Amino acid sequence: MTSIISLVLLVVCFNSIAFAGNPDQGGAIIGTGAQSCSEFLTHSTSSSGEAQYVQWTLGFISGVNYSKRQEIGIKAGKSALMKQLETYCREHPFDKFGDAVIGLYQKLSERAK
């Protein structure tokens, strides 16, 4: 019985993860990053919604930094990062949030050169 419940929970979890990716641009974006910018703008008005996007953003930047052995964005405050993402998303509401974060990372990387 326990294994059946575990299997059901596993299927539910995998089906509830948002997934987006373009093989021509790199890897797949999963989770919060696969949501649209308009969803980000809607959910970022609540503290729990904002926290979800902040953590995804910081985790993504940390992951890229770790894989490339870089320190991009470490001096930028989370409020400044999220403000830039908010501005981008207001101008591009149908883009994926993850694409906005990738663009932000690229801007930060160019500034660090």
C-alpha cells in the first residue's frame, strides 16, 4: 500500500512541475521559471508569491555561477534584481520568467567584464 501511495505522489509531483525549454537555446527551464512574466507580476504582489520567484531567481543565478565558477550578481541586492525583472516582465508579459532571468544574468555578466 505504501508503494502505491508513493507512486501516486511521484506522478502528481512530476505532473505539477511547469516545464519549458528550447533545445536551440540551451537547456530546459522547469518550475517557477517556466511560468509567464504575467504570472510573475500577478503572484509577486503577495509575500509568499514573491518569495517563490526570488528564490528561483537566486537559485538559478547561483547554479549558473557555480557551473561556470563565476561570481555574477553577488553585489546586486535581491530588491534591485527583482525590480529589473519586474520592469522586463511588464514590457514582455508573454515571455517566460526564466527567459527574463537569463536575460538579467547576461546583462550582469556583461557589466562584470
